[in-house]
Amino acid sequence: MYCSLGYQLRWLHWWCWMGWVSFGVWIAAGQATAAGPFAALGGGGSAAPPDYRFKIDVLAEAMPQPMELELALDGRIFFNELTGRLRIWNPATRAVSEAGKLEVFAEQENGFLGFALDPHFQTNGWIYLYYSPKDYVGQRLSRLVMRGDRLDLQSEKKMLEFGEQRRECCHHAGSVEFGPEGLLYISTGDNTHPGGDSDGYAPIDERPDRGPYDAQKSASNTQDLRGKILRIKPTEEGNYTIPEGNLFPQDGSGGRPEIYAMGCRNPWRMSVDQRTGFVYWGEVGPDAGGNGPRGPRGYDEINQARRAGNFGWPYFVGSNFAYVKYDFATKQLGGPFDPQAPTNTSPNNTGARVLPPAQPAFIYWPYGESKEFPMLGAGGRTACAGPVFYYQPSFRDAGGFPEYFDRCLLFYDWQRPFMKWARLDADSHLAAIEPFTAAVTLANDKSRIAAGEAAGEFVIRRPVDAQFGPDGCLYLLDYGESWGPNKDSRLLKISYQWGNLAPVAKALARPSSGPVPLTLELDGSQSKDYEGDALNYEWRLHGGAGGGGGLKSAAAGALAGPTGTPTSGQVAARGARAQVTISEPGNYVLELRVTDDHGATGSANLPVIAGNTAPEVRFVEPQDGDFFTPGQPVHYQVAAKDAEDGSSADYEEIFEPRTFVSARWGRGDGKENSEEPGLALMKQNDCFNCHAAEQKIVGPPLLEVANRYRGQSGALEASVERVRRGSSGVWSEIPMLPHEALTTDQLQLMVRWIFALEPGKSGAGTVRGLTGQLLAPNDQKLRVATLEATYTDAGHPPAASLSARATVKLRSRSLQAELADEIKGAKVLGGYVGAIDHGYFLRFVQVNLSNSRQATCRAASAGAGGIIEIRAGSPTGQLLAAMEITPTGGWEKWVEVTAPLKTAGRGDVFVVFVNPGKGGLMNLDWIRFE
């Protein structure tokens, strides 16, 4: 999963495809590339199923670095995490438990890489784990036994081991899959560093002591199990035999008999077609950004092995586009390798010199746009393959995918990201490439994620593994935003809704609170019926004075609308737009019911508080964009006002105890600074209108709730139902409003967060009062902070209290280049910004430079170098500072350069890169304002 950028020449590829044989010939830059035979690949003949019929359920969240998943016949979903844990999602409890933990070497992309359940798992409990042990320098395949939901670590039978080098990174692949006839497939990486002097081309460095940079030692070595797809037949005793049809004879002559496919770089995600036995894998390709004298640019691949074969790496990529023999010592170029007769002459090779003919990739794409497969777009690359979908009529009753996708291979890119269907013909040849479904949006960039979620889209960050269940539904692991542990990782179920669909109710009420008489302007016009049926609208008001959640009837005369004066739960108004007036104070729930021509009904609920007005709160200081310093206090001042309570300026003694300010500190990578999903859901709803973690507002402190129910059997389920339906009399006579619009999964996340609260920990980083300070942790790696102020009014009985929130976002004085609010031209390369040309710039919004006197940058350059300008307001605005970066001798040889900073105030700051006519100027890590 290693990616970088390069500036290289462009080539012209002339190629042909004839079954298993293809060849590539290149000529120099300056000519146009002919369109490949797959450029016109498009959708199937019939219309795709409508996107609105796909339903996405989040089964679990916040699983650090999930890798593979397996479905048991009893409905349990197993998945592993890179750091060694095996976890289980249980359909009965809809909760995740830990089955066991392996001790793994978890550096250089090693760890708990993959696993598979035995075909007879329901009776024998066997599970096959592929991992990087601490006590062995290499990879290991073992069979263990599951006993219920626990992994019996003492039952381990070591089946297969092979050594690796751990001096340098990377490439370990790690998919484990069963195919037909009980054959077990394992994908292994080439264990080769992709950098060094390879420059993104073939890593064939044969110089002494450069073995970690020579993939000929592994991928093209017939006596080495690295860079392969292995195929074995497990035995009852915990060993294995060699099946017929592998690449080399069972007696080991010519090569290791376990090898099914060789010539693999990093076959990270693999699947096996359970009907044909064909093997598909995503090959994470090399990094060259353009074609050059040493060979073709980098491609990722989807490969199809119809039979055992050699898939070319490190001599070929894509459709057998050939690299040339290159002497790393003398820098001399040789001739291109021959895909029909490749030879391995490396001194690091311990196997055969003459190799089987190379097989072309099934589908392939570069960083840029693809002539052959333009529908795959452009961007990063991490290819993943599988599974193949086969339709069954029973799927109609189980929510499985429709027949339209029959005999389609699902493939996806973890990095770009995308999800596509490769439609296969009756002989499993590629017939078309089609979109997955627009019911999901694929995005891993923070701004795109935020934009998608703001638009109401369901966003998948990075698909990392997927399987179709016996029900025909797709179960998918979403890895999350970054390569590290992510709190936004998720286990998803994607199903298909057959038959007539209930309409979707969307309700708006303005205002949602205020003094009585309270007139509500109701709008349900955004409700819709996907089949286009006419809708009938009914507005009902539940609750009333002192009541709530439909538990008590509204007082007579409380409601006045077009339909008269109904009691609680009766129809108060009809029509897509209506008006209702509430004359008595109290806590109400407004319900919109929309019904289609077939009698299917959808509903939406909104809380309404009559007799109380929502307060307002704001930060006087600090402001968005202000700096904080790790280890130093951040002073704050908050102002609030309320129609019933007055103003904090006039009644400080009333507002002071009801104001809370909290802070979240993070490194800007979306991890430390992200909230637990349950807490985020509670903030999105009305929970903190009535509750605080450790203080009583209207309802009890949440810590008291946790202490009462912690460890009690059935408490979770009972509490979820109380939150769903509303309740009163459990803690006090003040009712809790219902939350019927939330799903069971969402409610469980919220209640689990409450139950996990512990004394002394729940209020960390929270202080009470209109003024005060919050101490920033003494962690010099902290980059961002979010301060949140909450004021909850005193209520206006019988109307409940209401809350208001305000947030400000702070930044440390060291502004990480990759966290810029806008990056023009440059590329994010991990923890810094590179690929910088003249005129590129970074933009940081609303930076307060009023107390900054100098600027320091950390940069590196193996290129032209240049000037870094700090400008105010625009790329051509006032010049505040200039720092000259001369070539440092390497792209990761960093220097710090300081320059005086002119006096400035608050506004957008632009970091502009200057060296007219030049490209490849430098890398930039950070800018610090002293």
C-alpha cells in the first residue's frame, strides 16, 4: 500500500491480447497513445436497479485497522485487526466482542494479515490465521479452534511458515480464502522496499547488500513463497497436501509446489470464484508517475488466474508492459524483458533462471486517467478484488442483490477510492465495467467526506474487504479515513429493498420552541415516494402540559389547527404544508405520517417545546483560527442570553453554573480529535438539553445512569427501549421524549457510551463557568483543538430546558502543511506536502498573527529549491515573510529556515512556492509562527 509521485516521460503502448499471451512494446515520448480495446467498456444492456432500493446499515463502528471479514452460517461476522485481535459481531446482540488476540510483529505493514473459516466451521470450529509472529522473522499460517466466541490459542497447529527480511519495508499482502474442493489460497507480498534507487520502476537492484530492494529474490523466484498466490489442501491433522494443477510439480522440481501464481508485487486483497475456481486479486502496483527509459509508469491491477501461471512482476506491469534490464551500479540500460520468455539472472535468485510466460492483467489503471479503462478515473491506487456475485431467487425474501448483478465481480480501490462491477460473460471474460451504486459515495478526503455527509449522502471512506452472505446481501469493512487506527471505521451491511417501498417522511417545523401561543409552520414537502405514488400527509401532536412522548394527553384546547382541537395523538393538520398553534406550555412531539397509494406509511418525529425559547451562546474569546500552545492554558470567555432568563452580562449568577466548556485536542489526523460515535450521536440529538456527564441539569447525571446499570444483564436493551419510546417515573416525574427516528444501532451506540462512563473520567477537559481556562496537554505533536461551550437554560415549567452550543477551532503555532485548508497543485505525501512546482500554494483560513514576530519552516529538497513566501489574504497579497530553501541533498533531508514576520492581524494566510519556470521544488513539513 505504498504510494508516491514521480515525474517521468510518457510512453506509447502498442499491445494485443490473445488469450494468455500478450506483449508490450514502447517508444519514446511525443506520440499519442492509441485507445485500447477496453476504452468503450460500458454498462450492461438493461437498466441498472434504482439506487434508492439499496439500504445501508452500520453494524459496528470504531474497529482499529480492520483487515478481512468472514461470515459464519449462524450469522456471526468475524473480522481481524492488524494489531492482532480477532473480533466477532453477533446478530443476536448486535454487539462486537473480542474472540482473542495474537502476539504479532506489527511494523512495516506486518501484523495479523488475514484469516479464513473452514468450509465445515459450523461443526469443527477450525479457523486459519495468517500473521507475522514475534518469535519468527517471517509469516505463519496456523489452524486454531474457535470454542463458542473464544479463540483457543492453545489449540494452534502451525501449518506453513516462510522467512522474510525485516530490515526494510514492505509488501506482505495477506488474504486467506477457501475455494472449491476445500482448497486454501494465501496471497503473499514480495517483501521488497519500493523506494531507494528504483524511482517507482522495477525494483531489481542487484548490488551487494541491496536484497531488500530486489524483488527478483522473491516474486520471480520459483523457490521462494513471497510474491505469490499459494494453494494447498488442509488435512484433518492440521498439515496440508499439494493439489493437482499448481504451477510446479508436486515433487518440488522446478519450484515450490505450494505456488499457484507467481510474479506478484502486493496481492493485498483476493477472492475465489466459488463456481469456477478462478482466482481474482488486486495487485498494488509500483509508483512511477510516467513512462520513462527504464519502463512503464505504475499500474494497479485486477488479475484473473484461470489456471496456475506467472503474472510477471517485477519484469512486467499492466498488460505485460515491459521494464528494461537496468544496472543500478553503472546506471546503464539494457533491453526490455520478454514476456514470453522471462529470465531471472539476479544473484539473489535461488530458483529457476527461465520462468513461465508472463500473464497480462485482467484490468489495470495508473495514477492518471486510463486510456484503456477511462471509467476508473484518476488518483491514488490500492486495488482490491472480489467477490463474484451469483443471484438466487431466495434473495428476494432476504434483501439480497437483484439478478441484474449476476456473474459480476465486485472490485474496488482502497486509496482512490471507487467501487465497480466487472461484468463477466459466460466464459468469465470481461464484458463491461459498471458503477456499483450511487446509493453510496466513495471519499476519503476530509473535505469530500464532510461535503457528502452534509448533503445527506452515505459515505464509504476506504473499502477494505467485502463478502456476499448466504442472504445475497453485501457485508463490507470500511477501513476509515487514514492508514492508521480510525474511529470512523465501520462494518456495513448493504441490502436491496424489494417490492413496494414505504415513503420517506421528512418534517420541518418553524420554530421548534418559543412562548405560547406557539404557532408552528409545518413543511413536509421534502417527503417522497420513490415509486412516484401520491402521498397523504397527516400531522399529529403528542404530549402536552407536563407530559411527553404520547404518555399523557394534551390539555383541552392546547391545539388549534385546521381540524379543530384534537387530543394528544389525533390528527392536528393535513397536507404537505400546514399550521398548528399550541396554546398551552409543555413538551410535545410533532409526528408527520405520509402514506402512499398502497397503504405503506413512513413517519418522522420532531420535539417541540412550547413555553420556552432556545438560548444563544457564543465565544467572546478565543476565536476560530487562534493559536494554542501545548502545555499552556487556553483562556476563554463565553456570553449567553435567553428570552426567559435574560443575559449573562446582567445575571451572571444564573448563567455561570449552567455553562460548560470542554475541549478536544488532537494531532490533526482525524483520530485523537474525533468523537466516539455514541457521543457524536448524542450531541446531534437532544440528549444534552437535559443531561450532563457529572452534573444534574434536568435529568440525572449520565454517570449516575452508568453506575446504576453497569454490569446488569438486560440493562442495555431496556435502556435502548426507554430512549426509543420515551419514559417518565424512572428517575423523576419529568418525562424523557421519545427518539423513534433513531435506529437500534444508533441507540445502542449512545447507551453504550453512557454505560462506559467512569468516575473522574467522564468530565475530562470540561469546566463550568462563563470565564476560565482549559489546560492544553503537554504534547508537542498536538496540532488542533476544538472548544465547545454549552448553555442550558432554566426551563419554563412545565416546558423543559433547552440548550445552545458554540464551538471554536484552534490550531497550534506549527501549521502542518498537509492540514492546510486549501492545497493548490501540491500533493499530500503522508505527513508532508510535495510534488511542488512554481506558483503552487497552501491556504490557512483565519490565522491570527497579531502576536507573531517570526516564521520558521521545515523543508527538504532534492530538486530545484526555491522561495517560500508568506502572504496575507491572497497568493499575491501583502508579503509577510520569505524563506529561501536551497537543495538539501534529499527529499527527506529536512532543514529549518527562519525569517522575520511583518506585523499582521487576523485573516487567511497563503504559503506560496516560488521559482519561476521550475518544477519539483521541495517538500514542506510545517510552518511555525513564533
